Amino acid sequence: MLLALAATLVPEAASAQTVSVSAVSHQSPFDCGKTFYANNWKGGHNPSGAIDWQNYGGESINGKTVRATAAGTATFHNEGNTSYGKWVEIRHADGSRTRYAHLSSMVRGVGATLSVGQGTVIGTVGSTGGSQAPHLHYEQRTPSGAMDTSPTVNGVTVSLGQKKAIKSTNACGGAAPAPTDNGGGGSGSGNRYTPQQVCGAGFAVIDSAPLTGGRAYLLYNAGNGNNCVVTLKSSNVGKSTPVSAFLEPKGQKPVTDKGNYGYYAGPVKAKAAGVCVKWGGTIGSASYASDFEHCD
């Protein structure tokens, strides 16, 4: 029971009674099609009823993208080398909440809040805090803070003492809403491309910014530590007009793609694991440029 000990946490004061969070429907916190074990330890797990998501079928869970299991408002935390380590709490429309702990990276800094949709990327699996091996510690709680000791994800209930392999259907309908402070996202009306198609396999959207006539996207590949920026048009699609995308890891020269394009500018890529980045783009005279951010 190594991972049961690895996920020992200091829980929020709440009853461990068996309750059900049924008002919100939750999907698996992983990419579409990914299967991992959901282990609801009976005894020795604190708080009781939390799930440890673990390796399955020879596929390592370490570094995998973590997605919101339901829509809500996410808050980002870091307890350092103790307890949850890097973790995210999402409060849902009915007042219930989910928690995602021991993350290796988060898409926002400590204390930030973010409106997320079901399937929005919030971080990557790791082993921070009081963990001894990579896994995702996951909780479902009622509005009062009480633990749901038999949580349900993807229609599968995992009761105390059970360990079940669950295949994710999260974000299977296409690109999930990009994590933006106003809840925006999407690739733009009439554009045949998505940010993931442009940047390639393994990349997931971690931020985006609206531009008049389109949107700039920042993506991250947890497998190789690369960031990618692409600017997608939503007006004058298919017509050659000025578009650009840029990415600047701190301490490195910026990488820029600009020209007269019909659909998008980019992809521009750079290795930036654990490095702050500036990113953005332009469509015609409209422009966006971030400060140095996403430093985890």
C-alpha cells in the first residue's frame, strides 16, 4: 500500500460519513481514451474516500495532463514539501468541490482563480508534497466540505476498498474550453484547425487570449517540456492577412512566426519546463503580449 501512505494528507475538517455528490456529473480527470486505476483505499488513507489514480496496463501516469472533471471555478495552491504539495480545488455550480493533489505543474500561480469548463487542463500529474510516488490524489466533497466516500467518475462508482480501471471520456468531443479568466475558448468560427492540430500530438491548451478576429493560444507538452504558441483566425478565414505568434522563454531569444496567412500563425515552440514564458500574437492591428508567467 505504498501509494496509500504516499497520499496521506491533512484533511479539511469534515465528516467522513458516506455521502453522495450527485448534482454534478464528473468525468475522469485525464485525456480522452486514457485508462488508469482509481483506487479508493479502505483504511490508512487520509482523508477516507479520496481516490488515488495510478498506473494501468504498463502506462505511467507520471506527467499526464490533468483536466477538470466538471466545470467551475479553480483555485491554485502550493503546500511545498508537505501534505497536498501543488494542488487545485474546483468549486462547482451546486457548491460541491473537487481537489487534485501532488501535481508537478499547474496552469496558474498560487492564489490565482480561473473559470474552467469540464475538460479544461489544470496541471500535470506528479509527486509533490507528502507523496512518495507519482499519482493523482482526487477528492469529491459536498458543499459543506464532507467527503463523498463513494465518488463517481465517468458513470463508475468507486466505493471504499475498491480499485477500478476507468477509461476517460473527458474532452472526447473535441478541444476542451481553453483555461481563460472569462471562460472563453474554441478555435474560432469557420477555422478548420484547432490549436492541438497545429502544435501536434501531446500538446494541451493551458492559456489563451482573445484578439479581434481570432485568438492566441499557449500550449504545453508534459512529455517533452515544450511550449507552443499558435494564433488562429476567426474572421477573414482562408484569406491571406497579417498574423503572428511569438514565444519567449525567460533568458532566451523570442521565437516568432509572422506573415500573411489564411488560417493561423505558428506553431512556434521552445523548451520551457520550469521556466517563465512570455507569449502572444497579432491579427492585423490587434495584439496580445503576456508578462512572464506560467513559471511552474
